[in-house]
Amino acid sequence: MVSRVEMLKPVNRHLLIVPHVKKNETSTGVILPEDYSPEQDQYIEASVIDIATDCDKQFRHLRYGNIDNNRIVVDRSMIQEVTLKD
């Protein structure tokens, strides 16, 4: 069975990524509300799932590379979240 993420195919020089988001937890282990947002870093680490076929050659190695070597750093404002159905 194919997962929902694998069904998405990026086009127009886009990358399909999974951002590595930190949980809203303090150092004391207290869980904070989801709507609480302390100052966030401008850049975030993400794992690349797929890339569009028209991406530059420096990104092409991410398509065929080892899953451990597909991490990138992106500007948080450049991430677009896509919600399908649920």
C-alpha cells in the first residue's frame, strides 16, 4: 500500500519534505498548548522525500541518495503545508 506522502508528486522546481518540528515541551517536561508559539528559528531542518524533475542538478542526488543523506535546511517561511481530505 502506498502512503499518502508517496502519492504527492512535486512539480515546478518544488521539493517534497517532512520538516523536523520540535515538540512544545519545556526543559521541565511540561507540555505546552499547541497554540503557544515561542520565538521560532528562521531555519528548520527537513528530510527530502521527493524532488521535481526540473530541479537543478545539485538537488538531483537527493532523489536517489541514501535516506540518511537527504536532510536539508530550509527557510521556515518557504514551507507550504498541504492538507488533503483529513
